Amino acid sequence: MRSYKDIHNILLERITRGEWPPGVLVPAEADLAAEFGCTRVTVNRAMQALADAGLLERRRKAGTRVVQRRSRDAVLNIPIVRHEIAEREGHYRYLLISREIAPPPQKVRAELGVTGSTTALHVISLHFADGKPYQLEDRWISLSAVPNAGTESFELVSPNEWLLQEVPYTRAEHVFYASQATADETQQLALEPGEPVFVIERTTWLSDDPVTHVRLIHPANSFRLVTRDQPPGAL
């Protein structure tokens, strides 16, 4: 008989691999109990753990669905860049610069919790607003957490948009800082030599497993960050 942890891991894999995409109604507890040859109590415990992690939404008489994640409020809302630019009535364009599977640098290995011999997917892409570089997306994706990313070309859709639509996550950490652009960043963002940039570094996790680490680099003279706090009890 399978244990609660076995069932939890199988259901989690079905979500992360896209077998159960966002919004889908998952099988009933009785059906899953019959599939795994265990009690409904065991299945219920596994599904409740996934619901507590924010991956499933359980409603009485309406069943259990995989949570929709077009965007997610953590400490800061993670937007889809294309939508962000459209909301400002700007014209959006996306360009894939490079895509490779390679060993991450030491800092990224630490963020993703992988060893020096482990490879990850490295995607660099550029987002434009009204024909001007708006954001350089330098992203590493864990292929153990997101194996489907290994077959996605990212030629037509950015990693930012693909991950938010396809892959759940349970927490995120953001770091913000100003920096001087590197030579590559200066060229890719069409900056003047020595021009500063504003950087957002973000790491997201699914339960305890890191999913992705990204550096989002913006021209400092044209980027602004807005957050809206809502007082307790406000609607």
C-alpha cells in the first residue's frame, strides 16, 4: 500500500509536469484511493498538504482544482511583462537571445540548491516597450523541478510568461538593487557606457524545491516600481 508521502509526490509530479494543468478538476478522492490501493483518508491527507501549499483549491460540492497562477501575490506581485506593458498602453515585443543547458555559476547553484555537476536551463531574453529595451531577463530554471522546460524553445513565449502560466510555486524571494551595467547589458539594453541599471533578483520555490532564479535588468532612467499595500480588513 502506498504511503501518504508517496501519493503526495505523485500528485505533485502530475501538477508540475502539466498532466494536471492550472484550473483542471482533479479526480475525486475515492477514484484516487482506488487507483493507489489505499484509503480515502490517506489520499485526503496528501491532497490537503498540496492545498495548504497553495497548489490545489478544494471546495465542498465543487471538487478540487489545480490553482490558476496567471500571477501570484507573494511579497510582491509577479506580473507577466507583456501584460504589464499593455496596461501602460505600450507596444510589446519579445526577443529570445540565447537558450542552453549548462552548469550554473556558483551563485545560481546556491540559489537553486544544486551541485557543481548539475545542469540547468539558462535562457536570456529581452522585452521591449514601444520599440525600446525595457527588461533583460537572465533566467536559470531547475530541470529537476520543471522538466517540461527542457523541451520548450521559448522562441515565441518568454520564460516569465511560460512559468507563471504553467508552473505553480509556493513562495518567492525578491532582492532589489541599483548597479552599473556590464558590457553585455549595456549592448543589449542599448545604454550609454557606464549607465546604471535597476536589478530585481527573484528565486521561486515549489514547496522546498527551488524552481527558478532570475535577474531582471532594467534601464534605470526609464524603470519605475509601484507596489500597493492594502490595510488589514480592507476589501
